[in-house]
Amino acid sequence: MNDYKINISKIYYEKNALEFDLTKNIFDEYKNIEKIPIESHNNIEELRKSENKDFGKLKNILVLGTRKTFKYVENHKISDFLVPFTSSGCYAMCMYCYLVCNFNKCSYLRLFVNQKQILDKLVKHANNSLTEYTYEIGSNSDLLLENLISKNLYNNIEYFLQNTKHGKLTFPSKFKYIEPLKDISDKSRLLPRISLNPENIINKVEFRTSNLIDRLHAINSLYYFGYKPYILIAPVIITDNFEEDYNELFSTMHALLDKKLHDKITFEVIFMTYSYVHRKINEEAFPKAINLYSEKLMTSRGVGKYHYKMQVKDYGKNYIEHLIKVFFPKATIKYIV
Ligand code: SF4
């Protein structure tokens, strides 16, 4: 059931986006919303000049454009390549999200309507490869959330599966809207990964995402649909309640995840990185929210980038590994970074 409220305030669209059915469908769906033509989704001057305090308002904007860059980046975690896919940016507002890149430039959802062209590139890459690659299609957006607007996820995944002889797709999500994945024809070639954090962190940091219980039910449902259970603990955030919060998370996971999948889980664990840009936007856009930056726990890496100090992170890694071993002793840990 879709109970998610999306309040789009304005739609900016590239003129050539009007040639695509997806644009027409979205215009029909959002009939009464103001629509503003633009030259390029990459450079909308009035948005680029917005102040940090307007970050939350900018998140209600939808941009429709065509993707022109298709560069695949090699990756060596769960996938082999990060693939520029059907959207960039996101309607949700996680305070640490790396999509808060050049200040406000890519925070809002940019939906690319030339989806067949995007998919044809991917199909060609898979069919021209002797190796069976896994493609990460969700590194620039949350595809389950995007699908509430585009309603295209099922068709896009099926298009890839029907037109390729091999190759897998994967994407992470913080949402419970997994219904479009139920009837995917070959579930061995799709790896949906649900990302979890303690409820306390979700409430205070991951605004507009599904709550923990709903995400856990989504993991069970995906397993019943026929998918292998992949769980991201990400990003791990170290606060004064770190041990308590994450112990509570694992205890809830143990209680609510179907026992049949406990041994089959593959975990990925990623610790939070943060930046000066995040700090400035969060301070001004969410003045009452918790401060994710800690001088005591973090150190700089490159200009304006922060990560946990080595001894802090080592402690955190050991603690999360300990929790996995206690609650899910037979699960696989793919990596902890
Ligand atoms: S749901 Fe994912 S993509 Fe969206 S804001 Fe949160 S971390 Fe970023």
C-alpha cells in the first residue's frame, strides 16, 4: 500500500523532456503543480542560488530532464560498476546523504525521462561482457522512492532482464515500497538491499524515510518473494548512545526478521562520512536537529571532509561485528568500512 505523501511544489522540465511519455504521465499526475521550462537540469540558476536554509523546500521540487552522461565507474563492493541510472537526488532528507553534493545542486529529485536510452546502454554493456557483472543502479537516488513518482521500476528491471543473457542489478533502499519487485521474472539477477539504522537515528536523521519496523517487514517480504536477504547497516553513526542504539537495532532485527532468513543474510556495514557542506546545510536548514559532526570523534580527510578517527572507527567496527556474531552467527559479512 502506498501511504507515502509526496508534496511536489514545482516541476522544472527540460523542453526536450516533453518528447517522452514519462513526462506526459507525470504532468497528468501533477496537473495542478506549476511547471517551469529550463535549458538544463544541471544548472537551474534560481535553485543554485538558493540559501542553505531553503534546503528542505528545495527537496519538494521535481526536475525532469534527459541524462546525457553514461560513465560507469568500477566498484569493488557488492557490484562491479556504479551505473548512472534513471534519477539523481532524492525526495527524502537524510542529513548525511552524500547527494548533498555541490550545496543545493543535486539535492532534489532529478528524474531522467530518456529511460530507454539509459537502459539500452546498460543492456549493451552486459551483452558485450564475457563476465557476468553486477550493476549498482541505485547509487544516485533511492529507486523505491523514485518509483512512487515514475512508476517505472518494474518495467525498467524487466527490460534489462528480458534483453540480456546475463548480468545482475542491485540497489539499496530505505523504503518499504517493494511491491514492484514481487513479480520480477528472474529474482536471482536482482539484489535489492534494505538499509537499516536504529529507530532513534531514523527519527532524528533520516527524515522522510520508512521506519525500522516497516523496513524489517520489507526484508521478510522480499525473502518470501524469492530474493536473497541483503542488509546494509548504513551509515553507522556514533553518538553517545551508540552501543545502546545498535544493540537495540540488532535485537529488534533478531525478533522481527523471519528465523528462516537469519542464516542467509549478507551484511554490508558502512560508517558515516560527513563534510563541511553537510554541516553548513544542516545547521541552517535543520537548526533543531542533532549535530552529526563531532570534533572529538572525527578527523579531516581532504578539504572539508570528515570521517571517524581510526581508533573510534575500529571500536565501532568491532562492536558491530560483535553484534552480528551474537545475533546472526551464521550470516555473511561482506565488508565493514
Ligand atoms: S533515502 Fe538515500 S538517497 Fe534519499 S536522502 Fe536518504 S540516503 Fe540520500
